[in-house]
Amino acid sequence: MANKKYDVITFGRSSIDLYSQNIGSAFNDIQGFDAFVGGSPLNIAVGCARLGVNASLLTAVGNDKVGEYIVNFLNKEGVNTQCIPIKNTARSSAVVLGIEPPDKFPLVFYRDNAADSQVDIDDVDKADISEYRILLINGTAMNMEPSRSATFYAAEIANKNNVQVVLDLDFRADQWHDYRAYGITMRAVLPRVKIAIGTEEEILAATMEDTAQVTIKDQQISAPEIKGDIDESIERLLSTGIETLIVKRGKDGASIYGMDGSRQDVPGFPVDVLNILGAGDAFASGFLYGVLQEWDLYKACRMGNASGAHVVTQKGCANFMPTLKESLNFIEKNGGF
């Protein structure tokens, strides 16, 4: 990567996250909440900063106390907040989350008139994206205007200025008016992307053309079951022109797919799971750290797997991202790279 002033800028959601204090309790029985911060791009920026990366976040907050809370946290973490405008006519986002391990983590988004959806083309211009080595864009940021056009514009600037574009597919079903619109939008932006990262469910959603493929078991959980041929979906995404597709596989690690049809599996790290929320964002931050160090993709994914393994043992997201020392010690104790 060419010499740039900064390392990585992430673009998209930011929120206050209210996590259940009663781990294992049904959502209706929650007695109290811990206040953290969240939103996938925010989590990734914080994860990168804790690893020593020069990270910025392009999002927006409302002119409210929640926005102050979010920006204050980011400043303490060393994330550059100069790219975060205040939107006076919108509200900072919030998420309420339950923790019912091993496999139930209900969450409710409060994103009506969300400030981060109001990031516009002018905000992108002010962010100086050409000065970064990596731009990470986010699926949910493209669910409505003006942040949709702003995301495409940011990717366009990156492509013109030798900035690597990484897409976090981030499919949040209840944030789209039609599930098919998510796939159409992802397939439109992918030709501007070098590396895409997602789960099997997100990859299936990105190629979905028939809503009969979707089963919603619980409206509180923004992760529907999607039927389809994952191999065909992977091949279709790779045909858009991206160089690499990283498939996150939870406890099984990750798989690296190349545009030449190659596949390389990267094992994960066995840990006792407390809370899976934020694990994918931790993976992305560790992975981006490896890419910035110019490691090969296998080693970068191992770093990502280590960050994800750390976070699933914690009860929150951004607040619990590992430091570089913690990640390297964890990897060394668990078989190395």
C-alpha cells in the first residue's frame, strides 16, 4: 500500500448499547442494563485503535447526551473523531441487547431518524478519505439516503486514490424495507470493493432474489435464517470483481476465497462463549491490523480469529476489544499463528 497519512477509516453505524446485566435471563426478565457503545464500524475502529492502528470513524451523532457519550468514549480510546458531524435534526442511535448463551442474543434497534444515516456527500468530502490506507464501508449504512450515496461516493474516492476498500456485509434484516434491496445494493457496491467480509447468512442475503428463502423465527433477533447454496453465492459475489471474500465461521474460524477460485480455511480458537455480539467486528479489527502490517491473509485472519475469540468471552463489544499485547499473548498460548 502506498504511503498515506492515516491507516484506516471506518464508515457507518454508531450507538449507545444497553446490555443486559442478567446473563442468561429471558429478555422480559431483565432487571438492569450496562451502558456501552456499539455499531459495527465504531466497534472496528475501537478494535483497531486498541491494536495500535491510527483509526478514524466516519459517522454522525445527534445534538444530544447520547452523542456526547459516544464521542467521549471514542476520544478516550484514541479514535479520531474529527470526521463525526453533529446532526441537529436527528438522534444518536441506541440498541438494547439480551444475553442468553449459548445461542440466543435478542436485540432491538432504535434507529428511527438515526443521525448516522444522515452522513452525506459533504461529510465524506471533509473526511479526506484519500489520505487513508484502508476504507471500511458497512452494509447497514447503505439501507437509506443520504448515507447510501455517501458510501458509494466514499468508495469512489478510495478507488481513485489507491485506498483499499473493505466491505463489512453487516446484514441487519429489520433495517431494510425489503430483504432483496439489501442484495441489490451489495451487488452494486461490490465492484468498488477489494475485500468483502461476512457470515454465510450475510453472503446468502447478498445474493437473495426471492424472499421465500427467508425464515424469521424471532422478530427481536435481526438474523433470519436464509436458505440457499452457499457455494453458488460465494461464486456469485466473487464474480463482481472483488479480489477476496472472507467468510466468518464463528468457532470454526474463517475461510479465505480468492477470485481465482481458491479456498483457504483458517482455524479459530476454542473458548467458552459468553456473548457472540461484536465478535465479527473484533475479527475485522484484527484482520485489518494484519493487512496493515502487510501480513499474508492467513496470518491476518488468525489475528482476526484471536480478537473474535477474546470478545466472545466478554459481555460487550467495543468496550472489551483486546489490546495488541493481549492478542499476541493469546495467540502464543494457543498454538501461534
